[in-house]
Amino acid sequence: MVILIIFFIIFSLYNAVSIYNINGSGSSIDIVNGLFVITRDKIYFDLGSIRNKTKNEIRELELYYYNKNNDRSLIFKTDDFSDSNIILYDFIGYNEYFKFDEMDMILNNLSIDILLSNETTETIRFNIEKEEFSKLFNKREEPGGIGEKTNKVEPEDTELEKFVKKNFNKADDGYAYVKKDGKRRIEYIYLDRNLTILVIDGDILESWNFDCIDEELMYQKLKKTETLESIIVDKDEEKNQAYLDEFNNYLNMLKSDFPQ
């Protein structure tokens, strides 16, 4: 969930963004730690964790809301349930799952029906609370002793960070740069000493998140609701060399746009 929060917010940094926490409770099922992120042109929805309080298996799931005509409007349905999170992402004009012009109605009465193996259906209406953007990121802090006040000295900017700050556009608390590569859209976003590279190619979304201080790299690949890959890249393991090469390739593509 922490990785998803970082991923979604960084992706939306250069746009106005609204973030909502999603939770719901029923007699048989609880849904906790869901996340809804809405920007001017993108929507990210993470259903969160489904906690089954019974011995009955979950057979089917329907996510829906009631529109302005009070008709039930289906967003997503699956009978292929697994323990992995259900993640949806959508774009304005595409509207595969969410209608941008009905977001107020969706936020006000988003609900879910869960069919259990005993043929009963649990209906949960979500409690959706807006989160303050600034609370999602805390600066790195060093713990001190009781009654002790500490002042942490941040390391100097790396060469990569200096390059980013010199060439990217300022975006709220971070920096952003977007480029096109054929049909692919590549977004470079720097926030809180992390550089994230996002590559959008049709319904495939790839993410490289690089910690500029600790030099740790995370990779994730999504296709609509399915997580295809998710890995913390250990640079000392030979099997991860392909991920490192691809990340460096995107860095080189970036630097070629700003000849020194």
C-alpha cells in the first residue's frame, strides 16, 4: 500500500490532485486501506484489503454507484477473485471504469456487492474521506532521545538531482518532465529525493522508482487491474541486470533532451 500511495501521488504530481481514503464495513466483510486518487485527466482506484470475517469464500464482486437517474451504474465486476489488490486506472476520454462528469455521484454513493459461497450477498457502502496532500509525505527525520532535539543535515544533491532541478519544470514540492516516444508517454517526476520514471504504452503502465540517496530501485508493471511484475531491484544480483539496463536507458533518453 505504501508503494502504491507513492506511485499514484508521484504520477499525479504536476496536476491538481485529490486523494481519498476508502473504507467499508459489513456483517461478513470489511474493506480497509482503499485509495482513490483523482487528477484533472487521470483516476487511480485501489480497493484495498478485503477482510472476510466468515469461512465462506468470495465468489463474485461488483463495484457500482447510483447515477443522477438513480440507476445502478456498474464500474467493475469480477468472478476471478484472488488475494491481490484490485487496482483500476482510467483516463479522461477513455472512461473505461469511471465517468469524470459523474465523480461527485461516485464519491457520494460508491458501493460494492460481494457474493459469498453460501449464496448470500454482502452490500457495503463505502466511507470515503478526503486526505490532505501534504500529510502523505513526511520529510526524512532522525529520531532523538527523550527531551532531545536533533537537527539532521541532508546530504548534498547528487549529480542526478542537480540535473533534474536544472532542467525539469517545478511542480508543487517537486519537479516534472514529460516526453513522447512514438506511442509511448514517458513521465519523469522528482519528489522528496526520489526520481520516478513512468512509461505509459496503451493499457500497460511501467514504473521505476529510484531513491537518489540510498540508490534503491523499485520496478512495477501493471495492466489494468493486474500487477504483472513488482520487484525491488538488487543491483548485485545478475538476474536484475535487465531492469538496471532499462532504467539507465530511460535516463540516457532523458539526458539526450538536454545536451550539456
